[in-house]
Amino acid sequence: MTTINVKKEMGARIRLLRKRKGLTQEEMANRCGLHWTYIGGLERGERNPTLTTLHRVAGGLGVPIGDLINTPSFKKAPPTEDTKEGKLLRLLRRKDPRSIDLAAGLVREVLRWRDRYGVRSK
């Protein structure tokens, strides 16, 4: 996801929330203490707002700041190959369901054994 797409997606989210509230860009701008042209730029994905600005926009819309970034682009990315989770997924990739169930059972038992006997990894 590029920065431009993230800005456009956030802008679309801001526009959706503003319209749900029945506000014009000018009305929203007044509530946020921003200029209406800035609001338009945000909604078109042309602006890169600071956290302070996002806080003001959320306040003007009467929503938690998290609602502004509750979009697919901001969801947790799947593990990549270089993470521990990614390494596990790579091992399981293209295995049949029985093998995956067996691996899950083994991991569960190892973790249970570790918890029972207090063994900690380095």
C-alpha cells in the first residue's frame, strides 16, 4: 500500500463520516477549526495530516480518532517471511489439513509442557 493510497483511503473515510453526520465541508471545517479547502484536500487524499490534525478532525466529527483510521489499509498486516510467525506459516504452507492439525496439536502440547514445567525460551 503506497502512501498516496493510504491518504486517499483515509480521505474517503473522513468524507463518509462527514456525510453520515450530514455536514458540509464548511460546517465540518468550522467544527474542527480548519479551513474548508483543507478538509477538501484531506477528503481527496491530497493532504498528509498530523496526529494533531486528525485529533481535531475526529473531534469535529464527534467520533473517536480510531474511526478515522479504521480502514483495510490500517489493519494489521499479515506476518512476513522474516518474522517468527512468518517462518511458521512458511513451514505449513501447502500442507494438507491433517498435517496442519497435527502441527497445531504438537505446538499446543509443547506450550502446555513449557507452562507446566516453567521452561522459558532464551
